[in-house]
Amino acid sequence: MDFISFLDFKVTDIIDILLVAILLYYIYKLVRGTVAINIFIGIVIVWGFWKLTQLLGMKMISSVVGGFMSVGLIALIIVFQQEIRKFLLMIGSTNFANKRNFVKRFKFLRPQDDSHLNLEAVLLACEKMAKSKTGAILVFKRSNSLDFVKTTGDNMNVEINQPIIESIFYKNSPLHDGAAVIENNHITATRVILPVSNERSIPLRFGLRHRAAVGITERTDAIALVVSEETGSVSYIKNGEFVLFKDYSELSQLIKDDLI
């Protein structure tokens, strides 16, 4: 009878399984490549053992493991503090939750003064700086406020164009240190000091500029473009991860999907 009821799946059971699978996937994605992955695997094993003992009716061991799981919840919150923050940020910055993307579908709801990013100028400037190995970091605001990092730099309100971007990061320019913050089609701050990521999975070939870009995209839903001073390569960073692209046309499409 129990076996028959076990096979008696409902639609809600299938949805329940899918939601758990999606949740586990996102958690794995967050901790993949970090020390926390071993802790995550250990938790999954202990949880699976706990459910197995419940299924087999082993009440004593089940209560012991269950008590460990409930008491260990507080410890897990402390251990996975950064990962929980990133997980909530990932959920909050998904396309379906982004109000701006929803409003953009209705042209009559768009604000009249909404300025679109001059993407061509950004890409041309990055391409030219990459050829001359001029280090640069551009941070593009999305939904989350960047005021907490803008206060570390110099306020500015300049419409984007290629010469402006290149002049800011020119090696003898007083503004080249730090990041430039871009909102809509304006550079709103320069010489901005960004929070540096402590993520150990970042390859050693990437320096402080890349770690700063990862740091700001871990803490907010902003995206960052980094031009390497050592290799001349351009990195596109989102949600604390490097997004790979083959050429500037693919990079252009990535930025359009996320910003425009």
C-alpha cells in the first residue's frame, strides 16, 4: 500500500522536485570552485542520511542527526554568509524580477529623459585601450544603487563618448586610478575605490583590478568591464563571475541583454 502511494505522484510533487533541483543547482553554482563546496557536499550527504533513517524508521539515529541539522543551521548561516548574500542577490537580479526590463516592454511607460548607453563608444574605447594595454575598469549600474562606492571617488556628470573614456584611463591622467561608474549614458564618478573580492577561485593571473570588479558584482547587480594592463584582454564580469566571449560582437550582445 505504501509502495502504491509512493508512486501516486501529483503535479505539485513534480513541481516540488523541480524547485528543489533548481535550488540545489543555484547553491552548487555559488560554491563551485570554492572551499565551501566540500561543506556543501557534506551537508547533502548528512541530509540524505537523515532522510534515509526516517524512511527506514530508525528513530534513535534519526533524532540524533535531526538535532544536529537543526542546531547546525545557525553555524551554517555564519559559514555561508557570503554565499547566502550572493544567492539572494542572484535571485533579486534575475530578469523576471528586474522591473526595468519589464517596464521597457511598454514604450509609453518609458521616462522621456531615459538615455540609452552609447555602446559603440564603450566598445571602441575598450578595443583601443586593449591594443595599447591601458588598464581600465568600467562599472555599469543596473538596479542596485552604487552611491556607497561613488562617495570614494570624484563626482562627474559627463555624457559617454570614446575620447572621454580613453582620456580618463590614460596612464598620465589624474583620473586613471580606480574605476569609472556609468549610469545610463553618463559617467557619474571616477577614481572610485571598489570592494575587493576575497574569492580564492580567481586565477592568480588576474590582479587587483579584476578582483575589484568581481567584488562590486558580488555585492550588487552591476556589471563590469575590465581592460587588463598586462595582457590587453577585456573581461566581462557579472554576479562575481567572468563571462566568456569570443569577439566584440558577442560582448556587444551581452551588454545589450543586460543593460539596454
